[in-house]
Amino acid sequence: MATAPKSAAPAAADDAAGGKKKSKLKLIIIALVVLAIGGGAAGYFLLMKKAKPAGEHVEEESHESAKAPVFLVLDPFTVNLQQENGDQYLQIAMTVQVADEKQSEEIKVYLPQVRSRVLMVLSSKKASEINTPEGKKQLADDIIAQIKLPFAEKGKPQKVNDVFFTSFVIQ
């Protein structure tokens, strides 16, 4: 009888050691499966990112390389409008969008000439012509055309993208 308990004790010890080995083996297998799935997912996303059509890739690059707009704020203008129903005047403030900082600096050098051109355009208008959204758009186009003109004979035209009215009052 004394030998039977001795053989039962080593068998229990073997079962406990075997259970630990089995649980470690399960953990290792689970870890390997998780790593394989993670690696597969990472590989899939990397391959899909590289396999995008060329047009999509170009669009992303153009968004990244897009320059911030350059604006030049002009001092407000007050002009008499062409008479229709008595004296009327226009008080207007605007900001000009130009191609780059170099263009902004060049326009600043010729600012008196720019202001003169804009004043001539503004004072040639009637209140009824510029009171509508279409009239304001036409006025902006006329101002852009005048600012784009070269400042010197045989000079280069200015690179003006848009004109934004920041204040527009007709009285």
C-alpha cells in the first residue's frame, strides 16, 4: 500500500506539468496566429496603398503641395458714382488674391497706379449696374482686368486670381 500512493503522486505531478506545457503551447499558438493575422493585415494595407490608380495618387500630392493663398488688402475707396437719381457714392473695401508673395510685393511697389486704375473703374459705374450680384461680379472682373495690366510699357501682366469685396456700401 505504501507503493501505490507513491506512484499516484508522480502521475499527478506529470499531469500538472503536462497541463502547464499544454497551456504554454496554446499561448504560443495564439500569439503566432495573432502575429500572422496582424502581419497579413499590415501587408494588405501597404500593398493596397501602393496599388492605387495613378490619378488618385496625383490628387493627394496636389493637395499636399498646394500653396497657401496670398492676399493683398487694399485701403478702402470712396467714389462718386455716375448720376442716375441725384448724387450717389460708393464706399468699398476689397482684398486682392495674387499668385504669390513676389507678385504681392510688385503690386505694392505700384500701389498708386493700382489705386488710380481701380478708382477709374469704380467712378465709371452707376449704382444700378453694381447693385445686383451679377453687377458686383462684373465689377470684380473689371477690377481684375485693370490690375492685371502691365505697369510699364512692354512689361509682364500681373498674376491676379480674384478680388473679394469686404465692404460694399452705395448711398
